[in-house]
Amino acid sequence: MIDSVMPRDTAPVRRLFRLPDTTDDAFLHLGLHVQGSVSVTRGGTQVFLAPGDLVFHDPARRDHLRFSGPCRLTVFRVPRGHLGVPPSDLHRVMGRRLRGDEGVGALVSHFLSSLAAETDFRGSRTGHRLARSAVDLVAVLVMQLLGEETPDTSDVGAETVSRIQAFIEERLTDPDLSPESIALAHHISVRYLHKLFQQEGTTVGQWIRRRRLEACRRELGRSGNRRPSVAAVAQRWGFTSPSHFSRTFRDAYGMSPSAWQSSTR
């Protein structure tokens, strides 16, 4: 979803569509040149933009844009996580002049120009749908720049889920692990995170709980003279309430944690 339009001249910021609160590094900036003199420096080469041209910029890096005199650049904040591209590939499109008079670039340029000029739909359900359509077009443009025809959302979704699951595995012992912290770490919205796991037939909470239970079950089943207490194991794997852990364990395995531990002696 596109968040705001920010003219580069003295006009105030005009918010088009509100996004969930998140950090600035969750976004890329996509500039649409409207008027004046704007240039892009990439690899030591300076290229001037024509009206209608587009340019991607990473706000976390040094600015590649140069302005000479009065000019106007409409800037859209685009969520990185909705582009369907691994973060390692996004740097390849930063600072490039994208022609706004041909191909997919022309489609994106015209659509964004119309979206920026439209005031009737701001804050409405229709406005949010238009913003999502804009991000879909931007995603197609990015994939074309990276040498692919269209984004394969199913493959990208599966890769994203795999990365998130690996992230969760490394932090199962963290009691503060939550959908919000996971989404923030991967520059995606909580809503999109839930959607990814729904496509896998589960929820984020269920997946975390199942992996924690499996870890507890393994540890409680280990043989040895110095076996940890049920409460210690539960706490180590992120369960803050012993009674809740016992109920959850019984629901999953048909016996209490202590009964399971005793049965494996």
C-alpha cells in the first residue's frame, strides 16, 4: 500500500492512505518526477530524469538524487515486504532511471500520477484498493527490472515463510516472540504475516506453540540422573505460565508433562 505523497518543493506532505505503524526502514521510496531539474547518480554516472520518469531510493542509504533549482518530485513510500523480492536483490534497482514513457514504467507512471492527483478516495476502502493495485504494478516493474516477467507470488510466499520459520526457530526461547516482532523484523505487516501462514494451513501462534511443545517434549524425554523440572523446561522454551504449559502439553500429547517425563525414565 502506498502511504503518502511528498512534493520536493515547499508544499506540505499530503497523506493518501494510512498504513499500519512501522519503522521507516520497512519502506522503499519511489520518486515520480513531475517538473524541474532532477538527476540520479549511479556508479559515478549522472543521469537526468524527464518528467514522468521514476526512480527507486532506499532511505537508509545516501541520497542518489540531485536537485537544481525549483522542482517537484512526488515520492511514494512502498512497503518492501509487499514487492515479493528478497532484500538482497532490491539494491539492484536503487538509483536507476526508469523511463516513464514506455513499457511497464509508463503504466506505473501514469497510474501513480492519477493516484496522486485524486482526492475523492483518500481514506476510503476504494482508496486502499487502489493503493494495493499500485503496489502490485510496482512489484511487476521491480521484477521486470530484475529480469523476470512477473512475480511468482506463490514461490516468493513460500521462500518468505521459510525465512520466517528459520527466524522463529532461532528465537523459540524468547518469551517476547510475537507476530508483531516477527513482522517488524521482516519488514512486512502483521496482516501479511498471518496471510502467509494461513496459506500453509496454520497460524503464526499455532506454529510457534507447536515448535515450542516439540522442543519441551524432547527435553523432558531425555534420560539421565539430573533431569530438569517441568517448570524449568517450560520457562526455557518461552512458556511464561506453568499451568498454561501443562494444559497445552496435555491437549497436544494426551498426557501431562510430568507424566510424559516419568514414562521415559
